[in-house]
Amino acid sequence: MKGFDPAESFGPDVARRYDEGAVRGDEQDASRFLAEVAGPGRALEFAIGTGRIALPLTERGVEVAGIELSPDMVNRLRSKPGGSAIDVTPGDMSSVVVPGTFSLVYLVFNTIFNLLTQDDQVRCFENAARHLADDGAFVVEAAVPGAWTKEYEYVRPEQVAMDSVVFDICRYDPVTQLLEENHVRLSGEGIRFGPIVCRLIWPSEMDLMARIAGLRLAERWGGWNNEPFTADSTMHVSVYRRQ
Ligand SMILES: C[S@@+](CC[C@H](N)C(=O)[O-])C[C@H]1O[C@@H](n2cnc3c(N)ncnc32)[C@H](O)[C@@H]1O
């Protein structure tokens, strides 16, 4: 998408509305799963955002730190109860180094896709490995591309109301694996655009990225409640540990 800048895709408007639109309802299940993996150790969230998962995880007694590209998302985190106690390092999760090691590094809500090249995604796995204690785990949660990519170009209604509509306009390029998407909202207030570009990767490509980073797949689930991962799974929760 010409002119698209990933650093600007979670700006002040998106950050202000993020917790209305993006709360998925998996926060308790995700934080329970992640707390079990972290055990008594510390956790590091790549792309911590507004703390949607980090805050419930701290409520479960886990000390959480984060890396985040968008200052606006971090400001939103800071405005929430408990948010200012979380140590967030600004920058890119594929390169920023946080002091110390962690028993859990995690990256959820498809955010590995926000890195737009294979090299950057590999670097992200390497950066996760760099931060892991010897017995630590890197947990990645992402969609299994499939339903999205069956049709390469589509328009999908997201919300239909009397006075507004929200729809998604998408185009997928199987050569680059880039999905270009714009969430468009039409209402009496005007037209609002929400552009995003993602590089979709299948679990198999992630497993190879992990191996390049010195990690191996230890567990793969179809959801946060340890659902089996099957041919019908639309998402996966993958747990990587040192080889
Ligand atoms: C879908 S949100 C997920 C936020 C949070 N993890 C959650 O589950 O709600 C994606 C987040 O990734 C951040 N992000 C995107 N690319 C990043 C990068 N290269 N390094 C660090 N953060 C990044 C965005 O600013 C945004 O806060």
C-alpha cells in the first residue's frame, strides 16, 4: 500500500478507540495460559499495545515488561489502572533489547504479521530467543491464514447500523504474502480510514523461523484453552523453547 507506514498505523485515534474495538474476549483465557507458562518468572510482551493482555497477566501475579512501537498505545496503557507500573521500552520488537532474561516472551493477536518482510519476522524470533531464560518459552498466537486468502480481493461488512457502516476492503498478494487492508467507517461524521498491511505466515513457516533462531516447537494448540490444533483450527497458540 503506497505511503503506508507501520509506525503510524496505531496513532492517537486508533489508540483512543482500541479497547472498544479490539477487545476480543480472550483476555482472561490468554492471561491464564500465559501465567502458567511464565510460572514464577518474568514475562516480556512484544508489541504490548494498551496492555489488553499485560494488565490481566500482572493481576495474576506475573511481572510483565513490554516493547512497543507506538507512543500513543503506550500513553493509553499508562492511563489505565496499573499501567504506569509496567516497564515499556519504545521501539521495534525485532531489534530492541531489554535488559535481563525472561521465562516468557509472548506476541499475540496476529502481531507477528505486522512485520512486513520475512527477514524482519525471522529477526523477531531471534530477538525473542535473545530474551529467553534457558528454560523460557516464546508464545506466539496468530490466525491460520486461509479464510482470508481464499479470495484475493474482497469487501466484507463488519458492522451495519442505521446511521453507520464499517467494512473491510482487502487485497492479498500471494507472492509477497502481504495482505493490504483498510477498515472504512461511513457515518454522519464522515469517512474514517484505518489502513493496515500484514505479512501472513502459516504455522509451518513460523516453525522454520524458530529453528533459525535456535528454538523448536514444543506445543501447538488451537486456542488458549488447550484445544487440539486440527485442520479446522482458525488460530494457533504455539509455544517455542530452546533446541
Ligand atoms: C493488534 S495490536 C496488539 C496489541 C496487544 N499486544 C494486544 O494484544 O492488544 C498491535 C500492536 O503492535 C504494535 N507494533 C506493530 N509493529 C510493531 C513493531 N515492529 N514493534 C513493536 N510494536 C509493534 C502496534 O503499535 C500495536 O500496539
